[in-house]
Amino acid sequence: MLTGLVFDKRFALHEMGPDHIESPRRTIAINEVLTTRLKGTYFPVETRPATEDELSLIHLPSYISFMKETAGQGYFPFDAETIAGPRTYEIACLAAGAGLVATELILTGEIDNAFALVRPPGHHAESERPMGFCFFNNLAITAEYLRRFKGIKRILIIDWDLHHGNGTQKAFYSSREVLYISLHQSPLFPGTGSASETGEKDGLGFNLNLPLRAGKTDDDYLAIFRQVITPVARAYQPEFILVSAGFDILKGDPLGRMELTPRGCGWLTDLILDLARSLCSGRLIYFLEGGYNLKELKDGVEETVLSLAGRPEPERSIPETPLSPPLLGELSPALKIFKHYWPVIPDR
Ligand SMILES: [Zn+2]
């Protein structure tokens, strides 16, 4: 597999103040992995700024203009934690372009799949406002670009970030051309993402939320992927898969209390890669969202990239674990709702 990594050192130029947890150090840490441990395993891809027309696939022109006016100015706090610095607009445009560049290379066959290792992240950004460290919704812009310009009519989005991707959910809430599936710690920011949020109108049943209590492990996530996400994905038959990859699910993240390991992220990626290969010719783009423990972030990115590149090692064979009775008990209200729309989910 040839995996394209869309990365740019300029992603470190966006900063929201000296003590902010979503810091340029994240980009610097990723650069370190790309230039050492991962060297030679991927195809480097240059990003380009998304145009205002491309941003407006998801965002209102009035919000885009407002963001543009923050360029070159002092810090502008949209809220306590989402602050535009002097270069935020410029860098957020570069982040939003990463998925578009990857899309073109995948559709022309130059690469097999891609990881957009961007900052700022995107999945909380809504059409008219930034939120939760996110300014433009990088993944949603790519999804809408695929629908509008590439004739792709079934896009599966898997959002494994610790937090619910309210912005992505909202963008496609009434569409069946996008199936959004999110797993997230609950209760937690942003407060959305209950299992009863299943979409509306044509999109009813095409928005699946799995709120999870803290403390979930690799085995828990793998069981959920195998038992719930895989059968739904096979029934949906996506033409393209997009993933919001947040490494704030790793044990030791300062914002979360999940307990996954970097290897676990590799295993999840092995499963997603299998789905992409069997359902949509391998067409798959990952987007970096959260992940704030820099050591874990580096290790998580490393394992994920190795899996995307299809380099399983012998010891990488994925543990086969069933849904444990306590996990099944916790999930059963959500599964009951899901089964109404997706009867393929197995009975237990
Ligand atoms: Zn997050």
C-alpha cells in the first residue's frame, strides 16, 4: 500500500496562546516521528490552501470573511479555548486543503490511502462558527467535495476521537449520502452525541452515536468495531471512507480517561483498512483531530501510519474479543436504537 502523508511544518504556525493544550508542539512532535521512525514508509504529499469556494462547501461566507479578518491581527477569542491568532486563518486554510489534495491523488491512483496530519483540527467546527480548538471542518469539507464534485454518493465517516464530532454530525444530519458513526467518552465536551441523535428526514438512521463511559480499552473498541461498525459498514457499501482520528483516546491523555494503546489504534486501522479494501477499492483518508499527550500522540500516529501502509508485523495479529457482558449492558440502549435502522447488527 502506498500511503500519502499530507503534512506541512507550517501547521505549527497556528497557535492560540502560550499555554494552550492544542499547541504547535503537536506538529513538532509529529514531524519528529515522520523524519525518524516512519522515514521511508510513506509518500510525502504537499497540501494547498482550500479556496473560499471550497470552505463554503460547509461554512457560511459570513463566517469565512470574519475568519479572514482575523489574519494578521492580535488574538481573537471566539470562546475561552478557541482563539484565532495572527496566522490562524492562513494555516486553517492549509489544513482544510489537505483532504482535497489527498482525494485527487487517491482518485487518480497515485496513492492508495492518506493521512492528513493537520492542525488546527476540524470536527467541532460548525457552518457558522469555530468551536473546541477547530476553525474549519477539514473532514466535512472533503466529504462534501467528494459528493459535489466527484459523484461519490455513499461516504462512511468513522469518528474515533475522544469527543463527539458535533460539527460533522450537523453538516450531514439530513443526508443519507453520508453515514456518520462516532464513538466518544460521555459525559464530556461538547455535550452532544447521544444515541438518540440518529439523523433527520432523508438522513434518518444515517447518524450513529455510541457514547461510552470512561475506561474503555483496546479490547472494548475492537469488539465494538467488529460487532457493530463492521456489519453496518458492509450493509451501507460506502464508496469512500473518512476517519476522524483523535489520539486523545490513548491512556494518559490530559483531556480524557480512555485507556487505549498506540497498538490499539493500529489494530483499529487494520480493521478499517480491511473494510476499505473490501468495500471501496481501499479509498480511505484519515484526518488528525485531538491527542494531547505528545508521547502517546507520536506513538499513536506511528502505529496508525504503519497499519495504513499495510505493514502488519507477525505480533500485530488482532485480538479476537467479544463484547464483554458489562460493555454489552452499557451499549444495549444504543444498539436497540441502531438495530431499528440496521438490522444486520447481530443479536446476542
Ligand atoms: Zn478530541
